[in-house]
Amino acid sequence: MNNKRPNTLRPAKLFRFWAVIAVIFGVFIFTLVPLAKSIRQGLDLQGGTHIVMQAEDTPENKVTPEAVTQVIAIMQKRINEMGLTEPIIQREGANRIIIELPGEKDPKKAIETIGKTAVLQFKDEDGNVALTGEDLKTAQEQMDSNSRNPVVALQFTDEGGKKFAKLTADNIGRKIGIYLDGKLLTDPVVNEEIDGGNAVITGQRSLEEAKNLAILLRSGALPVKVSVMEVRTVGPSLGQDSKDKSVMAFTIGLSLTVLFMLAMYRMAGFVADTALLVYVLILLGILSALKATLTLPSIAGVILSIGMAVDANILIFERFKEEIAAGKVLRLAVQAGFKRAFTTIFDANMTVIITSAILFFLGSGTVKGFAFTLGLGVAVSMFTAITVSRTLLMLLIDASWIHNPWWFGGKRGYDR
């Protein structure tokens, strides 16, 4: 049976095919770098400080899941107020907390701010506690208008203001001690009753020190004691070296995949490579939109998914070659190839996605990043193979420009 069809070139459809190709290449060239730069970088790429802290029992307070959750929330608030970029804070096990601060080169300063218990107490000379941090509404660093020294301005709640007014009224001519974590910050002498719900803490050596104290007071006290288990600093040169190697690995992986597809499937491979560019743009766009943090393991997931991105195309093209060998014309062979390979593609990709989901929900830290990018990459690759590759192939075949099956990975034969 001869399924040959008239080989009449359709210039309009050929122009449409190459126009779509040009748009894809243009968008890829002009948006790849901005998209890549918009994605947050992890500690191993940017450099910074890695801290492991552990919550510990004390006679007064025991470590509970709720207490650890509260510690994480307070630390997150303190870190955010420090102005650090893209911090990562996550739980590990029952009582450990991992904190990654990209760009932070002074771990001692970071630990002093985020790890202090921050219990604020106002005591009279007899040692009686009259107010605590729970009576505090807000705290703000500022320069004293008279002495030009840095101070922390306190504003109490309504109930705290009444307590402070009574404390000062009862202790005129005596000292009031202000303590943080049991350490005396200042002990001014009360000259008169102070109402209005405001007070100041003096004794800070710099405005930066006053700012750190204000952050501690605003964020509240940690419910349990925490201690530092590990501190690791990643230098910018090491982070840059990791980044450069990752970019090189990504480039090599993408290039080898492109060359393989061109060598094995010619024009069909060119179409698959073009779809691969769309895959890269969609993947980076989703990572950027989700504000995902890119680390070395997550880059490994991206690189691995590049190879899997063309796996669906290979299944389709091999099925396509079988249909050509059976005597079908190009258009029917492409349609049959996509239709019959779909079940295999779906099953293969779903097993990887399910495995990635299990790793993501049961894993921790870097394993989550690898699983997320791998699962997302496979899902995106399935979409581009089924939609983008198919659309481009049908545009090419409808243009009636190339007819020999060899250009689509088949054996050289008569035009179809």
C-alpha cells in the first residue's frame, strides 16, 4: 500500500513554524539570565553562616513540640528584623533547629541576636520583680536628644504602664534594676513617678547594640533555653566556586543532551531541543515564582531532570519510527507515536514524581531541595514533551517541507 501524499510546500505554514522557533529562541536568550538571577541562592552557593541550635530542658521549662515551634517563630522574627537576606530556619528532629543565613559573615553577632533567651525584668532594690517582657508593647532604638547616647525606648502595654507607674512611685530615691536574662543592664535612680507607659534603657555602646537589644525585646522571650551545637561559616569564594561548577555542569548536561538528540533524530531532535528550551524557562519561572531556594542538591535535581526531559521525546520518536516502518505517512505516524507512547510516558514519569514526593515529605534539609526540583522538573518535562514537541512537529509536517523519514530519525526511504 502506498500512503504517499502530494509533496506540495506550504510557505505560510513553514513561515509559521520558523516564526515560533525564533520566538522561543529569542525569549530563551533574553530571559534566561534574569530568570536565573531572580532565584534565591542557598548558603552553599552564596556563602554565609550555618548554625545548629538545640532546645534544652531546664528546671523551670521543659522542651515540648509547642515550645520548639514557638522558638522557631521567635527566631524567624528576630532574623527578619536583622535585615538578613533569604534566611532559612527549619526544624530537625524533636529539639534541634537549623539556621542558614546567606551573606552573614559574623556568626557570633548572629548567635547573640537570635539565640538569647531575652527575659526582661524590672526589679526593685529588694529583688522583687515588678514588670517583665510580657508587659512590653514595643521597643525601639534611638539617640537620646540630650546626651546623644544610644538608648532603647520602651513602650508598655496599658497594664504594664500602670505597673511601671506604681513601681516608680513606690521607689522614689531608690534604684530600679533592669535585667536581661538575669544580667543587669542599667539601674537608674528614680527621681519621680513616671507615668505614660514609657521608659528607656541606657548603657548601650552603639546604636547597633541598641538595635539588637530592641529586636530581642520586640520579638519576645524564648520559651526554653537553647544552646549552640554547631557553627559553620561558608566563605564567598567557596560559594562562588560551587556556583561556577554548578553552572558548568548545567551547561555541559544541556549541551550533551542537545547534541545527542540532533545526532539521533535530526529535525525531530531539533524540535525536542527547542522544547527543552521551553522546559528550562518554565522550570526557572516556577522556581522564581515560588521563591524557592536553590542549593547544590536542588541544582543536581535540575540537572538530572534535563536528561529525563527528553526521555519522553525519545519514547515518542522511537514509536514514531515503528509507525513509519509500518508504512504510515509522517502525519499519521507522529499522531500514532504520541498516542501510543503516552501511557508509557505517564507511568514512567509518575513513578519518579511519587518517589520525589516521598523524599520531599519524609526527607529533611538538602534532600527536600533535591526531591522538589526533580519532581517539578519531571512534571514540566512531561508537559513540554506532550504539548510543545507535538505542536512543533505537526507545524513542521503540515508545512510539507521535509518528507524523508530519515530527517525524523527513521531510515532513509521515499518521501512521505
